[in-house]
Amino acid sequence: MTITSIPVPTAAPTQDIAELGLRESATFDRATIADIQRAAATGVYDIRGWGAKRKVPHFDDLLFLGASMSRYPLEGYREKCDTDVVLGDRHASRPLHLQTPVTIAGMSFGALSANAKEALGRGASEVGTSTTTGDGGMTPEERGQSKHLVYQYLPSRYGMNPDDLRKADAIEIVLGQGAKPGGGGMLLGQKITERVAGMRTLPVGIDQRSASRHPDWTGPDDLEIKIGELREITDWKTPIYVKIGASRPYYDTALAVKSGADVVVLDGMQGGTAATQQVFIENVGIPTLAAIPQAVQALQELGMHRKVQLIVSGGIRTGADVAKAMALGADAVAIGTAALIALGDNDPRYAAEYADLGSAAGFYDDFQDGRDPAGITTQDPELASRLDPVAAGKRLANYLRVLTMEAQTIARACGKSHLHNLEPEDLVALTIEASAMARVPLAGTSWIPGVQGSF
Amino acid sequence: MVTLTAPETLGAVTAPDDDAAAPTVVDLADAPVRGLNQDLHHAVDGQSWTVANPGGKHSLAVGINADVTVTIDGHAGYYAAGMHQKGTVKVNGNAGVGLAENIMSGTVHVTGDASQSAAATGHGGLVVIDGNAGARCGISMKGVDIVVGGNIGHMSAFMAQAGRLVVCGDAGDALGDSIYEARIYVKGTVASLGADCIEKPLRDEHLAELAELLAAAGRTDNPADFSRYGSARNLYHFHVDNSTAY
């Protein structure tokens, strides 16, 4: 959020507030007070980007059990630990074969600048993984720079056309997003430039609200027929993903599989957004950690685990997160927020400009305003030109390599010759909450709350 | 539930006929839909097909990208002529959900009724329904022209962005809810208008475009008998004064 209505002190207080004996309310902390003041001043709910910022049980609450006596580790730099993944071989004659299981999540041209989309394509292609379009159609920049491009099929169908559909390497039918399960997209007028408006068939400068339901199907029986149509149009060549926002992943995953999906994409509540009501981001959906075991259970019960691949997103930051998601049963992961940070989002070099916008490096989430100093979440030509797509693509490729190597490091320590061989048995939890959600034992015990009644 | 057929179990059923004068006949009582669609995807301009015994099957004649003529003799299921790009598809019968969804150009003509979401998200071209259309006709339309001989159901032209919707009968509830720049012409009654949709004056340029659309659909209705509806453009921006409309 941006603090626009509150007087900003001219000089920072020099004394530690706690030393004065002042006590901050846990219930009404400073951010909450600022939210109330902002609402009172404007009369409109706060809209922002990024995902849930509240603290929820996460991959940080899990640890790996490295090999020792009862398990053999692999030699760290000599024995092979493969990372490739095949996505969509259930029905499609041309499945994707990626070199790393870390993919780039769907983000629209419109939400992001053309340079940012190009940079994502360059970075992903350099390491042999896929990138994904968003709620604004496919741009030539993106198609041209992306070796593997996933084309999103959204309720709005902005820019949807059969030529781009046939150019896609995979089709992702979007039912929801972790930041806002049950909500449609938003793009505020500042970012609806002539090009963005043209691609979406909208008047320039309006506050665009995307539909939250698909216009021509309702429920899993219809979805099965819709998937059949898309397969017919693409001659059964193109893998079809179904993306769900994590709320009831057990049922949604089962229904996606029954509807004929090749791949299920599961986005937890920490997954990012370009513009959504803050109340929605923070209060709807469940954490990624809680969602994965439910989805995996559905796949296993249907006998489809590893046949219908599971891509998990929402709060993936490190190779440890990648390895933990895969140990819990994911076939691949997707990154959005982390990819933008790798491109240059929230870079301290723009500290002064973030301050001018009422934010700070590390806190900036006003992606809806289109005034991003880093030139990523903007349509302003001058700001967008700050992002060099070649250099930013290189940074993303570096980051993707680090994620992959970190995950390999952990997998080798657990004695696994492929990231896919990681399993829940390799994990323990640090907290009772994480143990219950991830369905792995509390560290040092054999207890999984909700699965076993006692220690 | 439909049964998805694995790709390897199917082969091409009929070779397209090089002689444009004689339509290729595909009998769907014996042949799978996939063979028909694959042949249509390899078609060249000027060819024609007749589909017998469609039996309400789904995804008939989808993704056509050549100037061909396809006549479906019977009822079609969901998504008939989906993502149509060129040529003409005629259904001599009724059509299911999502007729000509996301049509780009060309013509799709249904002689009977169409179910809900007809011509949903269509970007261009002409969709003619001689009978009635169900709910959500023209939902999120983006430039397509739709002419319905009979009535249309509720929530039609919901979030309609561009194009023209012509209704020669009556319209159901919440017509044009959250409409953008599409234009709606209704000859009969409108049960109710949706949020931000209002009646607008029927000026000469509207009479002229309506006459063209009716003629293109082969109809003889008098344009002067219609009323025009469109966006009040009051909900284009988030504003505190609109909070009860959100």
C-alpha cells in the first residue's frame, strides 16, 4: 500500500520507541492503524500487488533428514542428480520436457512491461524452462524469446485467439489464483495504455475488472467438454494444464484430473498478484504448505500421481523450497514474485524513488499504480526502458540455476539421483502446525497431528 | 460426461474431396469427431463438407481456418464451430452451450435454437441464430456480430466489450450487465437492464448498421422497430460513489 493521506514526519525519530516505554498493540499494530486511516480518508478498499504478507506456516518450518548410516548420500559434485521433468504426457502428443522443474508463473503483459516479459522469456529459455502468459494475451516479444511458452486460458479471454493457441507449447486453463481464489483480475487505468487496451478490446484508461467465472462453462462436467474442444482445436498435440487457487485442493485436484487435465497447477495464498484487494489477498485461500499434501492425496487416490503432473507455486524462494515442495509430491514448481525480484524488483538502488512513492525497497507492492521505479510492473515507456531485458534475463537465468543447484545439493544429501525421488519420508517439521499441514512428523518424534492421535 | 478418446486410437476418416463442387460427406454415426476436425484443419479454401448424424456431439467443426463451407444436418452439442476463423458453418438444427465461442471472423448460422453462452467472447464474424438463444448470449463479446431471430436469456451481453447484438424477440433479465462498448438492439421487451446498461437514442447511423446486420442475417425486420442499449460508462473507474454498484 501507499500511505497518501497520512502526514510523513520530516525527520525520522532518533530515539528507540521501545526505550520510551511505549507499547505497540499486537491487534492494532502500525500497519493496521495505517489501513484504517487510509480507508477513512479514501472510502475505497486498498488494492495492491504481491501475495499474502501475513506469516503462515511455510517451507521454513520443514527440515530435511540428510543421509548418514541408514541412508546413503550421493557424492556432491560427482554423482548425477537429474532435474529434468516431462509435463503433459497424459494425453498430449507434444509434452514439454524441461531441464529444471522451476518454471515461471503466469504474469500478464499489461501487469508487466514488454521488457519484463521479454526478460522472463530470455531467462527461462536460457536454462530450459517455461514461461507463462497472463490475462492479456500473448505478445510477440514473449513468444519470440520463450522456448517453452504456456498460454493461459482465462475467464476474460482477453486477446484469446486460435492462432496464438496453436503457437502455444501448453495451454493453462486458469480457474483461480492463490492470491485470490474466487476473484478475477484487475488492471487499473494507469496501466491501460493504448497497446494494452487494444490487446484486451477495452477503452483506454478504464479500471479493468476481469471476470471471475469462465463465460462458457460451469463445473467439472463442462470443463471436460471444454478441454475436449481445446484438444480438438490443437489436434491433441498441446498439453492442457488446469490452474487452481488453493482453497479446497483435494476436491479441485480430483475434479481437474477427472476433467482430463494433463497437469494441475496449484497456487497457494502466498502466490503473487498484480492488483487485488488487500482484504482478499490476506484472508482468502490456504497456505501452499497446507495445499500440497491434499492435492497429492487426490492424485494418489486416483492412481494419477506422476501421471498428471503437479506444479506448485506460492512462496518459492530458494532451492530448499523447491526441494521441499517436490518431496511433498510436486513434479515441478513455479515462481512469480521471486522471478520479478531476480529481474530487479524492490532493488535498494531505487530507494529514493520508492520513498517518493510512499514505500521502501523491500516493501514496494503497488504494482497496480504502474509507477514501478524498476520498470517491471509498469506501462510507462520511460520507466519500462530502465529494465534491460538482456541483463535482467541473465539475472533470472542465474537465479534459476542457483535454485536448481540448491535443490540438487539437498537431494544428493538425501541420497536421491533425481529431484523426483525426494519424498515425504525425507522431511520433518519444526512446528505442530507445519507437521499437521505437511503431514510429516514433528522433528524428533513420530507424531503427525491429525494422522496419529498421540506421540 | 463425455469420453475423451486417446489420440493414438484414431486415424483420419475421410480424405477431403478436391472437387469443390461435391461436398465431402462425413457420417458421425460411424466416424469420430476427431477425424472430421483434423480434415477441416487441413482444408483448403473452397472445399465443403456435409456432416450427417451429428447426434449432439461436442466440438464439431472447431478451429476452422480455411474458407470452407460446413453443413451440419442435425443437432450439435457444446462448442460447435468454436474459435471459428474463416468460412461458413451452418447447423440445420439446435446448438448446445458455447456455440461459436471466441469466433474471430466468418459466419456461423443455426437454424434452430442455441443454448447458453452463444458466441461467448467472439472477436469478430457473424453468428446468426434463427430461433432463441439461452442465457449469457454474447457474454464478454469482443467484436462479434450476433443476430437472434427469437428471444435471448438472462445475463446476455454480460461484460460485452465490443460488437453488436441484435435480438428480434425479447431479452431476459440483467441485459448488458457491466457492459463496455458493445451495442445492443432489441425489438421486443427487455425484462430488466443490468448494472450500467441504459437505453440510448436510435440515431440514423444506428438504423443503418442495424439494417446491414438484419440483411446479413437474411431477415426482413424493420430497424425502426428496435431500441438501442449500451453502457452508461459510470462504472469504468473505481469510485467511492459507486460502492453500492460493485
